[in-house]
Amino acid sequence: MDETGDLRALFPGEGFILSALCLEDSQFRALAERQIALAAEIRQIESGVAPASEKRLGALKKQYQLLLEEVAEMIASRKAE
């Protein structure tokens, strides 16, 4: 499974860095896996497949945004090397 698939769409032009991070950094791999899980959970709630309160959905979206910010920081750090 390519853990960077969704991230490649969210960070166009960063495929090489995303692949390198995924291969070399276990923390990044964990973030990529969490991104996939959060995105799926949010999609299921928004489509009505999984029940959740608005508060829960809001919390998940906040976690997702923070995760993406962390990924962006990792990309920027790698570019600065």
C-alpha cells in the first residue's frame, strides 16, 4: 500500500520528498497512516455511514488539519537540508 497516495494529492509536486520521508522516517510513516485513517473516518461520518456528533466530527477535522501542518513542516525541513 502506498501510504503517500492521499498526501501526494494534498501536496502536489512533493511526491519525491513524500516517498523519501516514507522510506526513511518512521514518524512520517505513522503520520501518513494516521492521515489515511482520519480521512476515511471523516468521509464515513460525512456520508452518514458512521454515526458521530458534530463535536466529534469537528475534533477529527481539527486533528486532521494539525496532522497536515505537521506533514508540511516535515516537507519544509527536508527541503532545507
